[in-house]
Amino acid sequence: MESALEWHTAKALLDWQIEMGVDETISDGPVDRFAFEAAAKERAAEAQAAVPQRGQTAPPVKQPKIDPIAEAEKAVAGVKGLGALRAALDGFPHCDLKRGARNLVFSDGVPTAKVMFVGEAPGRDEDLQGKPFVGRAGQLLDKMLAAIDLSRHDNVYITNVLPWRPPQNRDPKPDEIAMMLPFLKKHIALVNPDVVVIIGNISCQALLGKRGITRLRGQWAEAAGCPALPMFHPAYLLRNPAAKRDAWADLLELRTKLEALT
Ligand code: URA
């Protein structure tokens, strides 16, 4: 057992400490300040190693990778109507085309129509008006429809694969088509037409997974669970009037199909 200091010895020790300059007591136990200093130096060295040195670039900050197709599928998952689908498209931030477009081009025509036409992407006039097929190609499309007693005012619904105009009307890129496809499939499911008409190569690529409209046109296929008829794009017909014969044959085929459904 430790014996207590004798009073005179304790007093002598205290006097000695005061003589050495001690004027304050801080704690009961001794503190090793050399150990503190060593730990502080170690922390400073670690912090210094993390700072990029001159000529060294900072390590990239890892961003979580976004999968736009998965995001599109999530965006349409709970959508129950065309208004909600339009709002989901409007709020979709992952397609760069949106930044360069003036308007979202969603659709035109009668949502309860038996026939739904799917074009490629808006051009300048469509971007300005926010409606599909209102430029020169659209005017020809209206004439083609009228030739078999169809009209967007009475019995046809029209949309595009892409709702935003690509810059300088360039072809849509495969990743742009892929991220818009969940929206298009939902669009077709909500309208639930008896027949889909697939206009042009880009739309064939999106809905049938293949191009080659010259071979595909006039041949019935299936798109998003509906009977689908690929046709030449009216813009192509404006450049190649000789192809109007084939387009007329396809229109007659469409009319026959629609009559069989009534
Ligand atoms: N071409 C298309 O494919 N869609 C439009 O809306 C206009 C031109």
C-alpha cells in the first residue's frame, strides 16, 4: 500500500515546483505532450497526401451512373392516362434533344381511333407548333389519309418515336430511340389501337428492331402487341414520287384491314 507523503516532504516538493515556475494545476495525472505532437504530425501528413500536388489532377468524384432506359421505364410504370404520359415525358431529364427543342411534340388526332400512325421525329414546323406532321410531309400525309377516308380530325391518332426535334433534323441516335421506346410503348398501350402504321425507317427500327423500309413496307408485322403495317415516310415520297404507287397499295391494304375490323 502506498504511504501518504509526510507533510514536510509534501510542502518541500510544492515549494520546489513553485520555484520552478509552476503556478497552476491542470489535472491529476501526467500528460505526454510528445505523444500528442506525434499524432498531430501523422494526421497532417495524411491530409497532405490527399491534396493534389502541382501537375497532378484531382481524383474524379464518382457520380452514380444513370441508365436512361431504366429511368424511362420507371417514369412510365405508374402512368394510367395520356395526360400523365405527356407530363412524364415533359419531366424526363435524360434526353439531350429536349434542351434544343422549343416544344414537346406529343400527338395529334383522336385518342380513341382504331388506327395509330407512328412517325419518326418532329421537324422545324412541328417543333414550332408542338404538333406532329404539320409541315410539308404532314400535308402529304393528310392527303394520303383523305384518299382512304381517314382524317386526324375524325378517326386517326398520330405520334412520333421522338417527341423533341433533333438538331438540324439529323437522324435520331440509337440511344435516343432506346430511351424513348418505353414512352412510345406505353403510348400505344394507352391508345390501344387495332392497327399501328409505322412510318419510315426510324420508326421500323424503334418498333420492329429492323430497318429496310423498301423490303418491310406493305408487310404486316407486330408492334407493341398490335398488328402493324410499315409504310414509306411521306417525306420520302416527296423526294421519290415514283414510290407513291407502292404507298397507294399500302393505303388500300390498310383500308381493307380497317373495314374487316368494323
Ligand atoms: N416527320 C416525322 O416523322 N414526324 C413529324 O412529326 C414530322 C415529320
